[in-house]
Amino acid sequence: MKTYNNLYKFICSYENLKLAFEKAKKNKTNKDYVIKFKENLEEELRNLQKELELLTYKPRELKRFIVRDPKTRVIHASAFRDRVVYHALINIIEPIFEKVFIYDSYASRVNKGTLNGVIRFDKFKRKISNNGRTIRNSFDNNHVIGYVLKADIKHYFETINHEILLKILNRKIKDEKILFLIKQTLDNYEIKIKGVGIPLGNLTSQFFANVYLNELDYFIKHKLRIKYYIRYVDDFVIFHKNKKFLEYYKKEINLFLINELKLELHPNKSNIVPLRKGVNFLGYRIFYHYKLLRKCNLIKFKKNIEDKIFLYKEEILSYEELNASFEGWSGYAMWANTHKLRKNIRKELDLIKK
């Protein structure tokens, strides 16, 4: 296995910190904290560079807030200067791990994402159903053969073990200064159990989440030799024609998670579903011949667009910003049966523009 040392100097370089700043400010150029940081950009970056080089850098306290979308989640936001450091770290170490990630891991990766995950799901559902072959005595063409193990991990981000994560990282990264910096980010989170959990909302958390479950990916692909598997963060699906195989896989996967990663499958959200009944994955309920947006996603979007229409009418939000929000959602929703809904919202937006 190839390992990497003497990388810390690249994290600390001014050029890397400048690139990290450009990434950290993306879509946030009008925020006060970005404007303030940019006013003395070179000084701010030089200060960060010095702190990193002298190993005196310490991240600031995370800001905690709650979002309901509609599920209630606790998000922790880092100070902007810390986001710059985290981008600088990820700039250097992410390409190393990207080489070893499996193809079918779709979260927080270039050229992956939700829509590519859905396309892959469609390919796998055709494979295991023999291109939509229906069960015996079916009463419509959606009653296709095949099953899906739809699973997720119980309290995933809250239960990631720091010691295990650092060991996984250390297999590739042999630079002690980088591991020290990573430990600084992990320790900057007040948790119930010392050495357990990473915060939702951090750039580093998204990356560490993929690194940690790459262990599961390898177990599934190389030990169990499962062919049709897709993971998005801690949600994953496995396809098979035979339900008994999926029952066996579920048991073996849970044992691996408990014994090797100190995790476990969510008992209420890890089920074997007949393909004909539709599978909830990546915000859609996916049937063989069509997809529906999940009800919670529709509620979230409708509230979001209503809020933005109100802000536009109050002249707080520009029409361009309102329209961009709709177009972004529309690009996601068009993969489901939403033509009439999108058409009606488009008509409403055109009317208020006049």
C-alpha cells in the first residue's frame, strides 16, 4: 500500500491557503464574515500559515444551531478562518483517498452526487429484475421481480470513533503533523462520550464520513462480493433477486459494523423491500417505471419557495435569486413525476415577475 509523508508543508503553503479561501467563500461572498476576512486577506492568510507552521493553530468554538427540513437536526458551523484551514487540509489529502474509494460511493465527491446515484440505481434495478420481468400473476407491469436491502446506520455522525478513524487515516497518511491537525479538528466538538462523534455541517466531517465507511464498502465489495451496491453517506442499498441472500448480507454487515467500526444498522430503517413496492432512496420513492418525490421533500421545497416569494415581494430577494432557487430544485425534481407541479410553479413565478 502506498503511503504519504512530508505533506504538511503543502497544507501550509500560501498558495494552498489562498485556494482554500476561494473555495470557502463560494456562494458566501456577501456574508459579513467573508467581507471582513477579505479586507485583510493576505494578513489573515499569513497569520493562519504561521499558526499552522508553528503548530499553534487551534480551531475556534463551533456555533450550534438547529434546522428543521422537516427532520430536526443539530448543525455545527465553524468560524470562517477554520473553514479555510479545513479546505486547505482537504485540498491535499482528499486526492489520496479518492483513489481508493469505490466507484459506487456517491456523497461529497466530484462527478458523483444524488442524480448520478439515481442513475446507478436505475441500472441496478434493471439488472436484478431482468429488465422489468414481472412476478407470476402480477396485475400490472410495476410488479417486477427482485428485492432491495435499504439500510442506514444508527446515529452515524454521533458514533464515529476517533481512534478508529485516525488508524484508518494513518494507513495512508504517515505525516504526524497532518494527523495532529486532524486530531485538533476532531477534538473541537463537545460530545457526550469523549473520542466519539463528529459534527454535522463541517467540510471535514463529510470527508471523514466517507473515509470511515470506505471500510464497509471494501467489506461489502471484496469480502461479501456483492455486485449491486450503492452508498450515499450512511444510507445504502443492495439489490438481489433472492430475499434470503439479502437477509444473510444484512446480518453479516451488522456484525462487521459492530465489531470493526463500533456502529450498527438502524433497526427501524434497515429493511428488505420488494422492488415492486418502491424504494425510498436519495429523496425519491423509486419504482421500476417511475419515481415520486418523497412527501417530506415536497413539503420542504414548498415552504422554501413560499418564503423566497415573500422575500421577493418585500424586495429583499432579487428575482434572479428566486428563479435560481427554483431552477436548482427543478433540475432535481425533473427526475420524478413532477411535470405538472413544476409547470404550475413556473407559471406562478412568471406572473409575479410581471
